[in-house]
Amino acid sequence: MLTQLQALLSLQEDDVVIHGYEAQLAALEPRMRELDARCERLNQAIGRAEAGVVAEEEKQAFLRDKIAEHRLLIEHNQTAMDAVKTLKQATAAAAQMEQAKRIVSSEESDLLAVNRRLEELRAALAGQRAELATIEAEQEVARNEVAEQRGTIDVDLAKARQSRAAKADVVPAELRSRYDRIRGRKRVEAVFAMRGMSCGNCDTAIPMQRRHTMSTTAAIELCEGCGVLMYFTPA
């Protein structure tokens, strides 16, 4: 039959194993979060790029309409010049036509700049979409890998928890309650062998009378320094 100490240490062994499996599960999450974050950043960048393309396309369409309008005005002025009968009328028509030509020239220059920006924006957008497709493919592979790893760990974790539950029943209820409270303070281990005359966890010196009691009765005591459970082991 197991002693209290043996039962408690066996229980702790399972808890350490369970903690390891839980840590492995937790370690799988950052990989997926990073891929999700990269996708989110790219989707936002693509949204901004798409909005930029739309804005430039609107400018492009506007400039094309204005250029067509001003070219039509030039044609009208040319027709008007052909029909004028006085020098004054000819001068006025020529001035209007020259002004329209300057406007068209400026607008054509602006249109070229818009066309260049559109080409750059579309190329950048295509690159971002290609990168997003690559990341999404990586995500699919990663999700499958993570799912497979998680499945394996979940099976092992379930077995460890089942083993732990059986061992917990062997530990006296009061002792198990003290142990669980200590582990509840985010400790991996709660039970330590004494190291010489001190606590095996924090090296706090244990009074001689307590050491004697622990050595003669196999009592499991609480360390006043760090709050873990201690037991005496013969030198």
C-alpha cells in the first residue's frame, strides 16, 4: 500500500506531465495567431490599395472627360475662326483656342501622372494579393499540422488526466486539498524534498524540532518561507 507521501508524489508526477501537455497545446496558438495577424494586416493594406486604385480611376475618368470636353471646345473655336469676318473676332477665337490648348496640355500631363500612379498601385495590389494567397496557403498547411498535433496531445492529455484522477483518490482529502491550493497559485510542483536542513525549493532553514518530527513521523509539512509542501529524506 502506498504511503501518503508516495501517493502524493505519484499524483504530482501526473500533474507535471499534464502541465507539459497543456504547455504544448498553448504553444500551438501563437503560430496561428501570427498567421492570422499577417492576413489581417495584408487585408487592411489591400483594402487601402483598392481604395487608392478606385480614387485614381475616378481621377482618370474625370480627366479624360475634361480633355474630351476641351478638345471639342478647340474644334468649335477652330470652326468659329474659319467663319469670322473681322480681325477682332479672329483674335478672340484664337485666344480662346490657345487657352483651351493650354488646359488640354495641362490635363494630359495630369492624366499621364495618374496613369503612372495607377500602374504602380495595381502592381502593388497584385503583389499584396499574391502574398495573401501564399499566407492563406501556409495557414491551411499550418492549421492541418496544428490540428494533427493537437489531436495527439489531446489523447495523451486525456490519458494523463484519467491517471491523475485515479491517483487523486488515493491521497487523503485534506492533504490533497492543501496540495491543490498550492498548485492553484500557478505552481508546476508543490511538493519538495528537504535539502539538508532547508526547504528544497527556497532554502529556508527548518528548525531542528520540526526536522526531527518530520524525520520520525514522515510528516509532510508546509514551508513557512515559500508555502510549498516539504518532506524529509534520509541523508
